Amino acid sequence: MKKRSYQDVAVTHLREYSSIYLFVIVLFLMGVIFGAVIVNSLSFTQKEDLFYYLSQFFGQAASGKVADGKDLFLQSFLHNGKFIGLIWILGVSIIGLPVILILLFMKGMVVGFTVGFLVNQMQWDGFLLSFVSILPQNFIIIPVFIITAAMAVTFSLKMIRNQFMKKINQPIMPQFFRYIFSFVAALVFLAVAAGVEAYLSPALLKAVINSIN
């Protein structure tokens, strides 16, 4: 019964704010495309320098000289947790709305640039490397970022409406507690993504590099 009620709340929420979710997804995809386009604007020297450092990293990954799983897990979780935490805090502040959108666009740009650079430099091998090293954890991280950003935007808009439109004064505390719960749930999913990045991705990356070599 309780599970059913949670599903109803989620469906109602998605239906009510579908336009915001659509806008956030499109913004993220625009960031991905922009990041991929930037690769083509790099000079030959810049590409060579980046590819050199990338080759060094792949060489270390192939020989198993990357950081151990525990360190990788903590780095991934803390990095993504801080990013989500910043978005969450900005959602509570009225002036944080544009910054949330900028951060999401930048996240998409980083993903697009990384995948685009690998494919640009290594063609099919680059696609394989990005598929095993970047995409596994991002299958979890990207939806978490998109959902958290959308919820932060909706909460920020509610705060703005309550502040400046006194006729639509809704009780904010129940919504705030749901907002806290969404942040905790996001951290749980980020922990799963960090586990994938720390223990699954390096093994897949090593296997692909060895097969390419």
C-alpha cells in the first residue's frame, strides 16, 4: 500500500513538472553536444598534449597502477556528492536557479568533451574505451544529476512563488522534507555509481586496453 502511494506521488510529480524535466534534459544534452563540438576547435598541439596524458593514464590502467578501489570509491563519491550537494543548496536559495542550470550544462559539456575527444583521437577504439570507462557509472550518475537538478529548480520556483506571490502561499515544510529525502536518495545512488567506477570500470578498461594492444 505504502509502495503504491510512493509510486502515485512520483507519477503525479513527474506529470506536474514534466516541462521542467524536459527542459533540464534538453539543457544537459545541449551541454553534451557543445562539449563534443569543442573537441574540433582544439589545435593540433592541444590535442597532442591531451592525448599524451591520456595515453599515460591508459598505460597505468593496463598495468594495474591506478589507485586502489577504496580510494577510487571515495574520490568518486565525494566529487559527485559535492556537486549534488551544491545543486541541492542552490535549490533552497532563490538566487541559485540560474547557477543550477549552468552547472548541469557544464556537466553535460564535460561528458560530451571526454567521449568526443576519445572518439576523435582513437575512432572505434576510443568509443570502446569511453563505453567501458565513462558510461557504466554515468548510466547512474547522469539520471541522478538530471533528477536532482529538476527537483532543485522546482523547489526554487516554489520558494520564489511563496516569496513574491502571496496569493499562492503553500506550506513549504512538507515540500522541504521531501526535498531532503530526494537528496539522501541521490547520495545512495551516487554510492552505487562510485562502486561501479571503483571496481567495475577499471577491470573493463584494463580488458579493453589489453585487447586493443
